[in-house]
Amino acid sequence: QQQVKQSPQSLIVQKGGISIINCAYENTAFDYFPWYQQFPGKGPALLIAIRPDVSEKKEGRFTISFNKSAKQFSLHIMDSQPGDSATYFCAASSNGATNKLIFGTGTLLAVQP
Amino acid sequence: NAGVTQTPKFRILKIGQSMTLQCAQDMNHNYMYWYRQDPGMGLKLIYYSVGAGITDKGEVPNGYNVSRSTTEDFPLRLELAAPSQTSVYFCASSYSVALVSGELFFGEGSRLTVL
């Protein structure tokens, strides 16, 4: 019940296309859903995050869509660029705190020029 | 402003050896964390600390120990290295755990191989 299931494991998208990564969870106590981006040889860095009181959050080309009833959330990258090529992790935590994040297994995104 | 600094970046250990992974942050963050990252498994929380002198177990604490004597430093100790501890280890810190300011800042990782 503490798991966050992420798919796909890898994704290839053409430059200018839309990248979509999905995550699902079971624990209804989760109340914070961030996405982290990791470039090769670097640590993850916060990309965007959402709380369950909103259904969508957009920051530039990156959008989180959240479906509370389905217990799913997804990351959409519009106009994908080669510089977006990285590993993306969804995560979740509960109790209004970020100190015990449960991470998904990651999605390796490759944007082809 | 270096952020979160981890040393060493790479290390090879023999089974049964001990070592300490060092982590230091210069952002005056109260909260610090150790994660391990394995292929296809995401990141798993090993230990975390809410301040100097206070530590707690995460998801996968077995085989590891931590201490937090200062706000800046949070070393991770492996006492008897096993092949299952081959992984990339990430240290992270955050100013708080509140949703607004609870962003985790990660170091660049320490790749450990146990043979």
C-alpha cells in the first residue's frame, strides 16, 4: 500500500512531441505528489509538485494532472526537447510532510532531435 | 554555495569491510536524508534526521548506521559490507518538511560496489 507504481519504464519521444509519464498509488493518506528530474551523474532535482486539492498544475512546458478518485497522477511534457532527456521519478508522501517520500521506479525519457 | 556535498564519488569494497559515506550541506537545513538508488527500483529511504542528535529509520535501514552531531554533517556508516549494498547512495537535505518549503536538495551521489 506504500508503493507508487510508475510507467512506462522508458520512453522515446520526437522533438516537439508530448511526453506522458503515469503514476498510481493505493494509500489514500498520500497528500503530496512531487516529480523529480535526474540527469546522468547528478542527483534528482524537484521539477514540479501537486497537492490533491487541485486537479492540474502547470509550470512552463510541464503539467501535472491529478485524478484523486482513480488515485493516479501524470506528468505531461509539452513540446519535448532533447534537453528534457533524463530520468523522471514520481513520488508521494503523507501527513502534510515531505520527509518520507515514497518514490516510483523512474522513467528514462529520451527525446530524439 | 556548494549545496549538498558527498564523498567519495566512487568506492569499491570487499565483502565484510566497513566504510563511511560522508555528506555535508551548507544551506543550514535541519532535515537530512540518505537514499539508495538501484536500477529499476527508484529511490529508497535509508535513514533521515530532523536535526542534530536526532535520527530515524526509513524504509531500508538494515546494514547501515547514521549519526548527526552537527547541522551540517550526516555520515552513513556501512559496518559489514555485503554485495546487496552495491548501489548509488544519495544524500539530501531540506529546510523543512512543510509542503511549501520541503523541497529536497540532493547531492551528486556516491557509487559503491561491494565485491
